Amino acid sequence: MPTPSIGQLIQSRTSGRPYVFVIMKFRDSEKDALFHRLKNIIDHDLNMACLRGDDVLAGQDLLAKVHGLIDGAEAVIADVATDSHNVFYEIGYSKAKGKPILFLGDETKLPADLRGLDLMRLADYPEDSPLFAQNIVGHLKAYAHAGRELLRSMLLGPAPRPSYIVAGPKYPSEDSKIPGQVPDRRTFGDNLGIRGLVSAFGNLLGEHADLELVSAQNCAMDLIEQDVNLYLIGSGRVNPLATPIMHALLGESPLFEIRPEPGREHERDSIMRFYIRQYGGAPVALGENVRPVGSEGLQVHVEDWGLVLRGPHPHRKKRIALLLAGAHSLGTGAACLAATRSGLIERIERKLAPDVTLADKHRTIWALVKGHINDADGHLDEDGVTVCDAGAIG
């Protein structure tokens, strides 16, 4: 039986709930008491899980486990009341990943470049002080609010209801599995996008999100003219609405194209390529990184490019159109994660600044991303997505 990935182990511990990761020394009765105090507050008052490094027993190296725990956390709490090299390594990794951090302890224990950040002095809060719980909840709510605002800026149109997701996830089967692996029960692209969009809309609009999911292969082409927000997943090969939306948002001389190789446009299984046009020149195909598998000449993509493209709906005011696409499923998956995970959205926003903000829904914005599969199960997670560049049109 394959060893569970870090993500699967975290899922089993949290039951899918968002979680806070606590950085502190282990096997210390005083620290254990503080952790259980935090865990009770976060679970009871925020309905979030709370994890520490020793909560997840993984059959792989410790560093990979810690990285995975931090990567998936909504926020980090770091106990700096005692000096520890491991604690400060994990703090540095959390900062590099853009995670909001609340420090517990004494400012004199913090290095100079971390002072001035959010800090709660434990000495100010006696045992079981209600003020301690209030401050913990207040900080973590502020962090969660920042993540929701990033999702809102990226995904919601001026009039967010109704919204349509147009996608066509493939049906997994024995024939679709990679030789040597168990049959694949997920898809890189469409599944990540559908799950991310549904989660974000539920977070932002609650049970009245008015979100529809329709088949890309079977939807009517006149959906593009309806008074709805459109969220399209996949290139024109699998999603017929993608090509007209790309043309409408990118204009006559598009910066990006996702199309078959020249001379193979009419082939049933034509190979799709991702093209970029630099400095007004001819489009150039971006390189792909593939790995051979099995003995039958099959290949699987290890790295692939994706495009996040969002702009005003071409036919309806107060509506937006969002396209998440790549030449292959790995690139599409990278685009889906980049547009629906607050940490990656923040990186897109930093690339855009200071010329334009994500909250400006009157301009078309784009982000070029790259996805790299993980080694644990050959799939894609947030840590495998790089935001390479971003910009605006118009």
C-alpha cells in the first residue's frame, strides 16, 4: 500500500477543516499545557483545527512533514519564549511562504528583523485569562479576513450572483493511470478548479452563493452572452467557451495563446502548446518538462505552464469572466490553484503592484504560472505552483 502523503495525513487529522499550525518545542509539560490551551480556544471559538508537528506521524523525512504542515496552514502561532534553532527555522520558512504569524513570548527573544510584528506577551495573561482567548481569536480572525479579501478581490464580480463554472473533468479509469501507480481518482486541472471555486464561493457568500456547474462539452455556446459571471476551466480543446473568452480579453495581438502545434490543428488528438508573444514579435512556444514512464513510450508532464486570465465580461456590465487554463492538465491545475488559494493570489497581487490591483474589475489582468508535480504521489499541490509574472491589459 502506498505511503500516505503529508496532505492526506493532515486531512485525516483535521477532517478537512482549515487549521492553525503551532511552532514550539515538544515534550515539555509547560509547552504541552500551552498547546492544549490554544487548541481548545481555536477549536471552540473559531471551529478550526490546531496542529503541532508531533500531531502528524509521517513515514517520510521530518523536514518534508514540517514544510507540508506550514504550507497548508491558514496561520501560524510561534512560541518564542524559549530559544530553539528548530523554532526559528520554522518561523523563517513560514515567513518565506507568506504565512501570517502571531508570536507568543517576549520581544527580547526575537531577532531584530522580526520585532514589530504581532506579539502577545505571555507574562501579561494569567492562567485561563479570558483576555488571552479574546486576543488569540481576534488575531486569527484578522488573518482569516485578509485571506477572504484576497479571494474576494480575485474571484467576485461587482454583481456576484449568478455565477457559472464551466468545466469538463475527465472520468478516471484503468486506462488513464500511469504505469506502476494505482488508478488515478483525481484530475489535475478541473477538479482543483471546481473544488477551489466552490470552497471560495461558500466562504464568501455562504449557502446562497447561486453557483452553477455545467458541462463544458454540452453547454450552449450562447451561455457566453447570458447575464452571468463565467468561470471557465481548461483550454479551447476541452472547453469551447475558452477560445472566444481569450480573444475577447486579450485583444487582436494576444500575449498568450493555447492552441495545437502548427499543421496539426485538425487532428483529433492534436498536441496542445502554450505560446507567449514577447515584445510584439511572433509567438514562441514555452518549454515543457516531461518524464518517460513505463516501457511503451508514454510520458507524464513534470512541469507545465498555466494562465490565469480575468477581465470584464465581454457582453455584460457588472459581470466578470475568469479563465484558468494550460496546454495540459498540469498547467490548468497550476492556474486553478493560483486563482483560488489566498497565498498564491497574494503573490499575483505583488507582481501586479503598483500599476493595478486585483480589486479593479474594469481591467483585464493575467498571471503566468508554472506547476511542478510533487514526488509523493505525482500530483500537484500549492507548494508546487510558482507565480512567474503578472500584468494588466487596458
